[in-house]
Amino acid sequence: MASRTVEVKPETRNHKGFFVQEAAYKLMGIEKSGWALICLDEATCHYVDPDNLESAAIWEGQESE
């Protein structure tokens, strides 16, 4: 599966309960446990609820209008 760019919804928390910075992340995949693995760069990754993700393509499409 190729990674795709996603955004997190406001006030999204990771699996440890900490807030996740609102930014564009690469969706690496969804684990069997149900958590989505997203990475900002090679050193910054988070497990989050997949329901808290939005496709970044939505925002990119609105910018071009």
C-alpha cells in the first residue's frame, strides 16, 4: 500500500492521550489493533484513531478553486 497524505482533525489525540500537532502526515497504514500509523517525518510518528483523519486531497482541491 502506498502512503498517502492525510490531515488530523482538531484536538486529535494519539494512543497515549497526547494531542497531535495539526499538520499533513503520511498515512503508513492501519494496524490490526485499529490504530492508524501516521508520520510527519522519519522521526515523528503517532498512532491515532482513523476516524480523526481527513484526506489532504480535499484541502488541496479547495485551494485550486
